[in-house]
Amino acid sequence: MSGLLLVVLVVLTYIILFQIARSSEIIAQIQGEEAYDKKRNKYLSYSMIALMVVLFVGAYYCHKYLMPLMLPVAASNHGVEYDWLFNVTTILTLIVFFITHVMLFVFAYIYRRKENKIPFHFAHNNKLEIIWTTVPALTLAILIALGLKTWFTMTSDAPKGAMRIEIVGKQFNWITRYPGGDGVLGKRYYTNINEKDNILGLDWEDSKTHDDIVIPNGELHLVKDKPVELIIGSRDVVHDVGLPHFRMKMDAVPGITSRMWFTPTITTEEMKAITGNPDFVYEIACDQMCGKGHYSMRGVVIVETQKEYDAWLRKQKSYYSQRSVATNIENQSTNENPSSSKLSMNLKK
């Protein structure tokens, strides 16, 4: 029913517009084409000024009401550079926007058709064309160069002593892995992946994996003022590690390891005070459409002091030890009830 009403509404709108156009033609025939054209140009020129005022007032109120919805201050060193570049680009764009649109509407008013005034026509102006081609080209080249500099810094080698954390996406959550006491992440292979006791496919023959800590819910713990390098991957489709509060993002592509680094500068508690929101949390968002559960692919980032991070890390158990405990329990259960084991084997056959 609603679809039919929409079709009827569109048809009626076209009929009304047609009738208005037809009425204008009839009025022009009655009043005379030239007299009607002069009057119409006059009204249209005034309407251009009115439209300019309406659009600028609308833009002002949109800015006024939407700005509070913007993200708070950047919480990383690279984020500060990003925000500076964003602000410079926005200011330049606004300047050009106001100049060009004021000229657009005002010129339509000033240079409307008038009696005893013959317009001057010229084919081209080399000097003017050079100016309006060269100036924007140089401006864009400078902005692109600054953007590339920021990008290359973000994806360059992390500083010596930086934390190294692996983050892997899968439909539809993040998995994070931290190195243990040896400070090294062990090897992993996708062929080793299983949902039971090896969700990242760690190579248990590599002793460096035995103290690695795996967080299945994707919780990311970072230390304030300490550089962190994220080693990014995916188990299935293309995801994207989006860290909006840090102004960072990087695709997570199956079969490819991506990297980026940054230094958190504001703890979670400090950001709660800055935003005035006691429930504030940093988040990891998936910035690539990755399936029907994409909307729910979210992780939490906790930025804390070194002391708080060390205390949290001491409470974590290595993934290998959790696997070993689970295996021992399973073996013990099988030894205590061998008949159930034989029965299960017969059922599998």
C-alpha cells in the first residue's frame, strides 16, 4: 500500500510541475515574452541571494549541532598529526567553499539581465586559467605530500622497545595475542587452527608459543606513552582494525600480515574525565563490511599505566598452559571411563 501511495505522490508531483511550467508559458504569452523575461530574471536574481542566506544558515546550524557528536581529542601521537592535517584540509576547503559559493550567488544577482546593458563575452583568459589550475594543483600536492608523510610514519618500523601485540579478525570478533616473559610471539600456521584448543593455529613445537597469552574476546591492553606495534591478520575474510579514538586503521587480509604502530597518550580513565562520560571506552571497530554479523564485531581497548598493565599481565595464563590443562582433564576422564572412550570411537566409525 505504501509503495502505491509513493507512486501516486510522484505522479502528482510531476503533474503539478508540468502545470506550473505550462502556466508560466501562458503568462509569458499574455504579458509578452520580453516583459515577462525581465520580470522573471529580477525575481530569480533576488531568490539567489535568499537561497544563499538559507544555505549558509543551514550549514551553520548543522555544524553547531553535529560538532558535539564528533570524536574527542586524539589519544595517540599519530592521531594528533592526523587531526592537524584534517583541520588544515577542512579550513582550506571552507575558505574555497565560501568564496566560490558567495561568488556563485552574488554574481547571479549582480550580473542579471538589465536594460541598456550589453554583456561582454570573451573566449578565454590564459592568465586566469593558469591561476585557477596551478593554485589548486599545488595546494593538493602539498596536502597529499603531508598525508603520505603521516602514512609512511604510521607504517614504518616501530621504535626499539615497542610492545608487540598480534590482533586477528574472524567472523565476527577479534582475537589478541601478547608475548609472554620472553617478549617474543611464537610461530603460527593457519593449518593448525581449530576452535577447540588452538584458535590462532599456534605451533606448539615452537617453545616461544608456550608463554604467549591469547585473549579470545579481543580485549586490547595498551600502556600510556609506550609505543605499540600491532601485527594484524585475518582468519577468513577481509576485516579492518579501526581505532577511531587513536585515528588509526589497517586492513586485516587473509594470508597477509599488516603492521602499524602508534603511541597511546591518554589513559581510559583520563579520557573519561575529558569527555565527562564515566562509561567511556576505547573500541576496536571493524571498518570493512565482512558479513551479516559485521555490526557486532567490536573489541575494547584499555589504555593504562605500566603498573596497571603489569598487574593485569601477571593474572593472565598462557594459552599453552590452558590447553595442557584441558588435555589432561580429557585424558583423565578417558582413563577413568575407558568404555565410554571405546563407545565414542565405535560411534565415530
